[in-house]
Amino acid sequence: MHFDPFLIAALVTTGIAAVLLLWFLIRRPALTKSTKVILMFGIGILPLMTAANGNVAGFHATTQRSFCGSCHVMTPYSDDSDNRESTSLAARHARNQMFGDQNCYTCHADYGMFGVIVTKMGGLRHVYEYTMNYRNMPVKQFLEEIEIRKPFPNSTCMHCHSTENPLWGTISDHTSTIDRLRAGTLSCASEGCHGPAHPFSKEAKRLKAAGH
Amino acid sequence: MRLLQLSAVVTLLALALMVWSMLQPTPLPVMLAMTVGQGLGTLALGAFLFVVVRDLRRTYVKRRDAQEPKDPS
């Protein structure tokens, strides 16, 4: 659990609401105007504040790497990002404070106009698929068989690496492929360029293909 | 009164689900809090508002009846 002011606010409003409701249930006061006002806070205003703050706290929590790693099939990915010695693309980004504990979300989020909603809809699909199909799948089999649903878009990389920086243009591989990179026909995270982002998953697929 | 007590219990249940999701933010608790938890909370608030409106209406009808002039016949 991480510190979040919305979380603290939600817990405080929950505590006050619970005290008011328990008082009402245990003491059973007469239903006067003041009792109704107290209930208005206990049933209405405070739980609404809890829900609002809880939603924001919940949203923050779902952007944490620990949240992604809470499904067992994702543990190799979160462990790799936690590994200070790993040189994978994902781990190196996790060590950048702009990504930090939110590196899964920062790289896999959609940055379109309705990005947050689209990303959360995609997340719901993942939860559905995990619950219905993959919750008992061994991690080894998952790494061998499961692919990212859509190819990783270069636009996500270009969110930070704009391709406009003069230093970026001094690298011949960049200048020779810039049209393909911007068109998305060549992935920044492809093998031989900067990827794969999670090399161990590709290694598992390769070993399976070789019959190991 | 019975409906209000039920509403209070349902609210406590909804709050418990929301707190669970905040203390253990994994997919299942978070989804339960945002669907079942908030649904129960809304239901409880609806029941409370129903009781309040019903009481106000009863009071209004009582007052109106008391103010109406009695039939001289």
C-alpha cells in the first residue's frame, strides 16, 4: 500500500460514517429531524465522499506496478522491473523517476483523447481474460504462449522521445528508419533496435519453438 | 424505521467493500468496490431518501388536512 491523500481522506470519511451508522443501529434513537440529519451524513454525504476519494485512490492504485504484478502471470514482468541489475528496456525505464513504480501503466497506457477510459477498458478485458482463462495457467506456459494483444505503438515511445531532438538525429539507424518509425511499420522495441522490452518472454517462446 | 436500519447496514457493507479495495488494491477488491460497493451505497441512499420524502409527504398531507375548513353541514 502506498501513501495517498485521497486514501487517507476516504478512510477518515469511512470511519466517521461507520461511527454514525453504528450509533444509529445500536442506540435506535427516535426518528427526529436531527436523527435524519445525522443519517444524511452517515448514509449520504460521507459515503459519497468515500466513494469519490476511493475512486481516485483506486485509480492511482491501478497505475502501480504492484497492482499489475498481483496477477501471478505478470510477476516475471514486475520482478524484472524491480530488479536493479536488469538491463531490459522495461527495467531501465522503471529506474527512471518519470516512470518509477508506474512504469507498466506509463508505457502501456493509451495517450489518445479518451486514453484513460480506453486504457481502463483494456484493463477490464485483461481481468476478464485472466479470471476466465488464465488464472490457473503456469507462468512458464504463459510466457511461452501469450503475446501482447496489440503491437506496442511507437507513438507511446514518441510521447517522450519526440524524434525531433538533434542528438536523436545524429544516430544513423534513426535517420535511415525515421519514416518507418513514424509510420509505425518498424517498432522502436523490435529486436536489434531497443527491444524487446521484456526479453525473457521472447526467450521462452524461442526455447519452446526449438523444442526445449 | 426498519428500512432505515436496513439502509444503514447496507451502507456499512458498501463501506467495508470500499475500504477492502483501498487496503488491498488488487483487481478483485477494486472491481467489487467500484461495482457492488457503489451499487449498494446508491441503493442505501435511495432507500434513505425514499423514507425522508415519504415522511415529508405525510407531514404535508397532515398539515393540509388540519388547515382545511370543516364542512359546516
